[in-house]
Amino acid sequence: MSGIYIHIPFCRKACRYCDFYFSVSLQYRDEFVNRLVEEIRIKGALNPGVSLDTLYLGGGTPSVLTISHLEKILEAINRYYSFRDNPEWTMECNPDDLDYNTVKKLKQIGFNRLSIGIQSFQEKDLKIMRRSHDANQAEASVRLAAEAGFSNISIDLIYGIPEQTTREWKQNIERTLLLPISHISAYHLTFEPGTVFDHWRKRGRLTPVTEDESVEKYRILRKALLSAGFEHYELSNFAREGRVSEHNMLYWSGFPYLAFGPSAHSFDGEKRSWNISSLKAYMEGVAAGKNFSESEKLSIREQYHDYLITSLRTRWGCDPVFMEKQFGPEFSGHFEKEARSYIEIGSMYRSGGRVAIDPNHWLITDHILRALFMD
Ligand code: SF4
């Protein structure tokens, strides 16, 4: 399996918790799209005949682009790449960018999955996070996406927002479960260096939630979604009717992916490469035919660690036979030795030849990973 990720580096507002690469100045959208199309063409020539499974437009906020921008990008993608039958084409959207005609058009031009950034249905959360929409817009956007024909809709939620009560979190989940969605990504808020939230935390203006509160909210989430028929298939992701994110599964399974746009990361199975995190330098680099990316070849140890970090976040876990073949007996032997004690205490289990962390223990994934890593 393989896929394409495209990073659209524009947002209407800067959310206070976000450390992704984006610009709130939308004036360069036309020029960016022209350069992006150029990058797609250049890399397409290097990868002839590749048949892809997924396309994912993320960011930033892809929905700040116009339909003609998107058509231009998709035309280039279709010209230089081929896809399997019925590939998964996802676009991330913010609620305030969606109206019925826009969503209908997104369907017509080829997207079959929308990932809508809602984060919370509490106005006070949206305000403190500085989201660009309100709760009613969030709900309406999902409903009109379904009315326009999207049957594969995902929404993002955030928990662990300072001062969000357990009752408010439960209300968020209840409101979520009334929506026509098949997928939920629920992430715990993190205080990333350089963000406004992190600055506020350091100055005592915001207090992170306690570990006990985090665990409680995670358990509430998991219980409610499992009862509603969702499968908890990855630490932060839940799907109904088997509608897992195929694109994200590429990342979690160690499959290759190509990426375009500033700050976008590609992986070819052994080598990671990433475009420069500057819109200006990216556009100049593409226009001048200069290098605008860096890369590193992963050592076997790094490949082993990456494989564990990604695969053990999912309910399918990792494959020791694959590890022996791919990384050698030293690594698979170390894994077997260290995993044994976690299997004995029930934090990990074996199933169908694979070894996974029990979802009830996913909150200690980092702790388990540290033991499984090779020094
Ligand atoms: S809209 Fe998304 S990418 Fe943009 S600032 Fe907010 S969280 Fe970050």
C-alpha cells in the first residue's frame, strides 16, 4: 500500500495549541498552488507507474482553498499518478468553510472522505483554543456533508482542555454520537513548545489537567464509543463499520507515502524526507529548481523503533516474524524478551501471530515502548 499526503499551509486563525506549519496570510494561495502542482509534476516523473491507495489533503486547513485551487491540484495528481479502484481520498476541513454547495462540489471533484476539525462543542473551549467556528457551525457542517452525499465522515475532538469538566466532555461525546459520522479522532491536548498554550502554561495562566483527569476522560470516551458501535482501532482513533482511516493506516503500518507542500514528510520504506517548513522558501525553491527538502536514511535501530511506535498504537500490533526478517534476530529477540513480561501481566497479548498492547493499557504505551526499544 502507498499514498500521497499534501500539506496545505494556510489557516484562517492560529489556534492556540497548534504547532503545525501554516500561515494565516492567505494572499499566496494562487502562487502556492502553482508551485505545488510543479512539485507534483517533478516527483511524478521520479515515480512512474506507481499505483496508489490513498490521497490525503491536510494542513493547515485545506478547506481555505477554493474549488478551482483544489481542481487544479487534483488534475495534477491524476495526470502524474494512478490510483487503485475506489481509492480513499480525504480532505481535512474546518466547519466554517463548509456550505452545502462547497461540500457537494468536493464530492464531485473526487473526495470521498471528509475529516472535519471540530475539537469541542463547548463555546468556552472553542474560544480559549481560538477556533474559527462555533459549536452550531460544527454540527451543521457534519450534517450538510452527509446530506451532500458523504458517507465517510470523520471528526476530530480534543480532550484534556484546561477547565473542561467531565460533564462537558460527556456532553461533547453525546453530541458527537448524534451525528452521521463513521470515524472519530480524539486527541489529548498537548502543550507543544512555541504555542500560545505552552507560553500560558509556563506563566501559570493555564494549568494542564492532572493525569487522573486524563485517564478518566479517556475511559469515558472509550466506553461511550464502544457502546455506540465504534471500534477502538488506534490509540486516538475509533471507526464504525470498518471505516478506519486507510491513509493513517499507511503511517501506522510502515508503508511508504509521498508528500507534497511545505513541511510535508515522505517515507520510502527506508528513507525519510521532508520539505522545508517555510512557504516562501518552498515556493522559491520549487520555482528556481533548487533543493527544498532534506532527508535521512534510517538506521536499522531507527526503523525498528519507528515500527514499534507506529504499529503498537493499533489494535493489530506488530508482527515478530516481519521484525526478524526486516531488522534481524537481534532486534526481534530483544522484542520477544522484553514483551514477555508485559504479556504475562496482561498489558500485551498475542493474537494471530501478532503482538499488541491491550487497548485498556494504551495509556501506558510510552512506558512499554521505552522497554521495547534497543539502547
Ligand atoms: S486550523 Fe488546524 S492547522 Fe490551523 S491552526 Fe487550527 S489546529 Fe492548527
